[in-house]
Amino acid sequence: MERFDSSPETALEWYRAGKGAALATVVETWGSAPRRVGAQLVIAGDGRIEGSVSGGCVEGAVIVEALEAIEEGEARLLEFGVSDDDAFAVGLACGGTIRVLVEPVGKVLPEPMLAELVAARARREPLAYEVNTETGHRALRRNAYTERLRMDRSGFEEDGQTFVAVHNPPLRLIVIGAVHIAQALVPMARLAGYDPAIVDPREAFASDARFPGETILTDWPDEAVSKLGLDTRTALVLLTHDPKLDDPALQAALSADVFYIGALGSKRTHAKRIDRMKQSGFTDEQISRIHGPIGLDIGAASPSEIAVAILAQMTAVLRGKA
């Protein structure tokens, strides 16, 4: 998964600073593409750039076109063929073709629309940006393109004219319990594009030495998840085996709209967990969202294997496969 792209924020900042700015977005690819559809490059009127649309294959040409587009105040839809040699230079086995939409901020992409998009991203609100490449009609869509949002899949609709750019908040993983499994799961999740946070009031477990460079909260779990926030791009993983620690966070998650809840423990332990949640007033439908015992059944035994099973199950749920 791509890391969080700050191109819209940068474009708005540069435009408001009087430099002029354009957003270049990969709208279609064929063959082996260095960047996925939706990847963005922002170009300032003074030639400054941030981001990437091809990993270096066609950036130079896109910058030239973008500077002309800013000058003229018109959008441009560009198509580039990437040769096998150029593709090999950026680590790909073969070349391909990419289409890039260049939109100057202001005359083409209205500043208020870009500002609204940036504000929604800051609120961790999933949003789709829709543009018709034939008519130039642009809009921000909420509560639309559900499948695209779930799959993080920008692209053209069937009409071949309506391009939809998905703007999802970064994925977040909240782990309750700074245990051995967490030590394996956290770096794996970070590689998969998650922003992890570890919660454990037991400071002997939740230490920088055990989780170097990671976000660690030693608050009580319900207080910690309240600080972090729970939304549709958040996964909650409970690893302590201790109801005093797991249950407060679990109850908060069952009342929220997180996309994944997983809880470590045997079938017997999970049955007791279900009973406690029922006694706390949660419905069967709410409780059915808990994946317990946690992880896909791959015969995992070691902490690292269990972490693989958990991350695989999180991915399956996120992508609608479980």
C-alpha cells in the first residue's frame, strides 16, 4: 500500500503562497507501472515539485506540461509510453503506458474545493474526488463509491470519462497489549501501510526498548482509544488475555465503526468474552464483529506466525474477503 500522499495539502499551501500550483494524477496505467492509479505529483509555478507519478520515468515531461498548464489555466490529459529500458532503471521488469491528468489549482481545480478536500483529509473523513475528463465537471463525493473506498481503488468508471480519486485516511492499527506477538505484528503492519499504536498501562511491557520508535500509550485502554480515535480505517487488536485491559477497549470498538476487531484467546476464552459483552448490553450483531480466536487458521504457532495470521485476516476483512 502507498504511504499517505500529502500532495493536496502541498498544492493548497503553494497556491495560497502565491507560487501557483498544479496537481498531476495518474489516472490510468497499462503494463508495468511504477506508481499505482491515484498517485500524485504537485508542481509549483516556480518549478518546485513533491511526490511522483512514475518513479522518475516521465516526471520531467510532466513538469514541463504542468508549468505550461499553470500559465494557460487549462487542464491537460497526458499519455506516456515507458520503455523497457526506462522501466528497468526504476526497478521494473518491463515498460508500460500511463495517463496523467494535470490540473492547475484555481482556474481548473477550484481553491475552495481543494481546501474542502484537505479539511476532510485532516478529519480522517473518507472522500472521493470525481472529475469528468471530457466536460471538466468536478465534485467531491461523500457516501459514494463505497466499493472503491473499501478497496482503495482510484480509476475510471465504465463511461471512460469519469475519473474517481479515492482519498482515504491512512490505515491505523491499535494494539492492546505490548506482548511478544505485538513486537512481530507492529513492524509487519507498518510495512503494509498501517500507522500503529501500542496501548498497555504496564510500563514494563510498553517500553521504547521493546518497541523502538513506535507510538506507545500507557493510559488505561479505554482512555487511550478515546485519545487515538476509532473510525472506519482503524483496526483494533486485543492481545493481553486480561479482561481488565482488553474489555474496556473492546467495548469502545463495538460502539464505533472500526473495520476490524480481533481478540487473542482460545474458543473457551472467547465464549467467556461473548458472555461478558452480552452482560454489558451489546447485541449479537455487534458481538459477531469480533474475530476470535484471532487470525486466519493457518496453523500458526510462534508469535511471528500468529502475527502473520492476524495481519492476513485484517487484510481479508478490509478488502471484503472475510
